[in-house]
Amino acid sequence: MDIRKLRYFITVAEELHFHRAAEKLNMTQPPLSQQIQNLEEELGVKLLERTRKMVRLTPAGAVFLEQARLIMAQLDRSIQLTQKADQGIIGHVTVAFVDSASGSIMVDVLRKFRAAYPQIELTLREMTSSQQLQALEDGQIHIGFLRYQEDTRHVSFRPCQMETLIAVLPDHHPMASQTQVSIRELANEDFILFPRHLGSPFHRLVLDYCRAHGVDPRIKQEAIQMYTIVNLVAAGMGISIVPSSVDVFQRKGVVFLPLQENPPSVPLYTAWRTDMNQEVVSRFMSIVEGEYELH
């Protein structure tokens, strides 16, 4: 059914006068009368009763008027939503992050994004770096915050934050009261580290740093989440070497100490699909760029 006929009918039904309705629609009366007649023929229903003195709705016409208004309102809404989606004002974006990045991302970027674009649905997923790379490649997430980058089709990477390695010790440890600690002083400690098979670049970074200073870590426990590592240290299960942002997980029972021997930088990358939901992704990345100096 021609949408124009619905508009014509609604105008006539509201005016209950063909001449006034025609003027409102910027057309002459005969074509308008013909369009209403064609509409009635399509429906097989009489919508209007016409005499020389008046025009009024039939009971069927009153029902059709209500439904026609609903149809036109939904059409207008669909057009507006489509335009907003094209502008990236509404939509959906799925963002994944490693747990060590949750402090800055959750508190700063997400708050500003929600305030700026309340109509964009935001889904958050905590994932390891390797899981994020696979999810980006499979199109399951739009944006990721992860610890290393790889050549992946349709995915761009930029470093958004540079951190350093720090030590985590139980608060009853003999060196807990120091202002910093040498990695060599930790040579005989039990280490709790992130598993190699779930994040080999970060795992290798820690091992390479230790071995460069003559320490071969005795790994007694592995844990996927940095918060879990901190808890295990608090429980006296060992010590750990983590990115400096992990000190956001301040809790009773642990201390975070700088390392003396020039610890290496630990990058946090932002990665995003370049071929999916581009307008919404662009809106999110504009908030990230406002928080970090991406380069």
C-alpha cells in the first residue's frame, strides 16, 4: 500500500473536509478524492461517508485512522533511528578488556562514553589478550584492550598506555617495608605468574626481565586473572611481577613495590574492528583518544 495514501487519508480524516485537506497537502481536491477512493477500493471497505454538507468517518474508518497513525508514527521513528544509527548516535558496541586494565577503562572511558552516548548499548567482556585477539578475528567483539598485538585481518592496533613491571609481596614479607626491591632479592621466592599459553608475550617479558638479571623464577602457581594473583600473594602462596596498573587492586595483605633494575615497559593496546559497526566504534574510540595519547 502506498504510504502517501495513508497520509492523504489521515489528513482528510482530521480535517473532515476535502477542500481544506487538499490545501494542507498542497494539492487540488479531485486527485485527493481519487486517492481516497482508490484506498477504499484496495481495502474493500468504506472509510468515509460523504455528502454535500459533510464528511465523516465510518466505524471502519475510525479504526483505520487509529492504525494509520500508528503506522506513520512507527515509520517516522524508524527513519529517525536509521539516521541516528548512520551517525553513530545509537547502536551497540562490545568491548573486551584484560582485568589489569579495568581500573582506568571502567572508571574513566566507560563513564564518559555512557554520558556522551546513552542510547548506544554497551556490552563488556573480561577476556585475556589471546581470547580478545581470537574474538576480534571472529567478529565477536568490536573493541579490545589487551597486552600485545598481532597481525589480524580487519583489526587495527594502537598503544594507549605504557606501564612498567612492579613486584607484589605479602605484607608480612621481610622486604615488605622497603621502598623498592631488587629482582635479585627475589631469586629464591615462589612465583605466581600469568600462564604462558594464555599470554605468551607478557609471560615471556617477565621471564626475560628476571633472567637478564640472573634470576630464573621458580613458578609454583599460575593464575589467569591479575586480581586472583594479588589474592594468592595475600594468602602467602608466593610473590609476583605484574603491570603497574594492577596496584589499583589495593587490598589488605599485600604491598606493591617498584623494581630497582629498570623494569621494561608494559604496553596496553587498544584494538578495534575496521569493518564492523564503524560509526559507533568511532564514537567509542573518540572517547579513548580523549583519555590516552594514541599514536
